Amino acid sequence: MDEIIVDVRCIRHTYPGHVRVDICGLEFKVKRGERVAILGANGSGKSTLLKHVLGLLEPTSGSVSVFGKNPAKEYKEIRSKIGAVMQNADEQLIGPTVFDDVAFAPLNFGFSREETNERVESILNSMGIQHLRDRLPHYLSGGERKKLAIAGALVYGPELLVLDEPFEGIDYKSRVEISEFLKKLHQETNMTMISTVHDMNLVQDLADSGYLMKYGGELEVYSSISELFFDHDLTEYNLAPPTVARIIKSLNEQGIQVNKTLDPTEFCRDISNRLGGKKE
């Protein structure tokens, strides 16, 4: 039986100023090893949901369970199992140097200095930022700071990685590098990942399945990313479908049947073959 490690049931949170967010509808469940995206317009409640999963907020009603614990009250018991990268990476950077910043968490979790140093060297190499080890974090580029935040979230070996808009404010090259790293990480470790992504063209890089959230926090649909994009009208959620999905839908509506794919290369190959461009 698949193990459910995150279970959120109809929670309510009230922010200062009496701004209330109700995250209801479908139960939000994440199984071990899943890569799940939460998709919704700005202000729909995606970040609020993530903050409850991380124990940063406590609901006034409903329930949140992460690894069988209430994260708002029992976070110390599960904190070593959870890595998080929030939208503003700068808020997570606290060390005087890149190396010190990444070493902060494992040292506080009780790892020895020797093991910590080994882990830091390893993750910096994996992220491709070993050459920045002695730099001041806040003088790095946006992409470098995001990589540093991810390194700090992964260095102690969590079982769950939470990513809030991980591609926000970074250049194309950094996005590709981070995307490829996270895909490889999942393939090698089967780490569970939960993410929010504003740009629908980037979702397939981070998730295999996802939830559609309406403004106000209503979770209405859960399915594979391909089904979300091809079988549902994302405009109802104030979202723009990925470019490839829009083109394929338009062609199919005009009677030109094209294979459903979110991979631009596969789409171009299909079109080329249909136009007789396949070379022997």
C-alpha cells in the first residue's frame, strides 16, 4: 500500500486584517515518492497550503499531518525529514559564506563536523557551486542564491522537499540546471517533492501529478500533469496552459490529430513526420 506522508483536510487560516483562506474541496494527499504540483492563480492559497505543511502556520480548523505528526506543534520531531526552499531564497541564507550557510543545518541536527564537511562538499559539487564555497551568499546572482538555498535544504538528506516557486526570478540557464538536478535527484533517491509553479510551461519539469486550486483555496482536481493540461480548462483557474498544449489542442479542434505531449521536441518530431519530413 502506498504510504501517505502528507495529509491536509479542509483547513482554515485567518491572516491579520481578517483575511481568511479556506483550503477545502479535495483532501490534499501526497504519497511517498510522488512529485506533486499545486497549480492556481496568484492569491489562490498555494503558499498558505505549503506553510501549513511546513508548520509555519497552524489552522484554526481542519487538520494537517506530515509523517504522522502535526507540523505546527511537533515540527522538531520531523524537521530532519523535511527540506524547504521558499519563494524568497534570501530569507533562508544566514551563513557568512556559502560553505557555512549549507553547513548550518546539519551541524544543528547533531552531525559531526567531519560528516558535515563531507556532506557540504558533496552537495556543493552536485549543485555545481563548489567554486562559490567562500563567497558571501548575498552577493551571489539570483540563480546562484537559489541553488544555495536548495543545497541547504538537501544537505542533511530529507525525505520530503517543498519548493515554493523555485524558478522565480532566475535566468534560463539556472532554471535548466536546477530542473535537471531535481529530476536526477528524484530518479536516484525517489525523494517526495511538493512544488508550486506559476509558469505552466515549467510544471512538467518538477511534477508528475498535481492539484488545481481555485481562488480562495478550493482544491478541485487531482490527476497527472498531462491530464490536467489536456483534459481540463485551465482558464477557469486563471492559468495559461503550456504553449505546446495550447497548440496541440488547437490543431485537434481543427481536425488535425496530434499526439498529446508536453515535450516540444516530441511535438516537433510528430509534426515533421506527419508533413513527410522523416528522413530514412
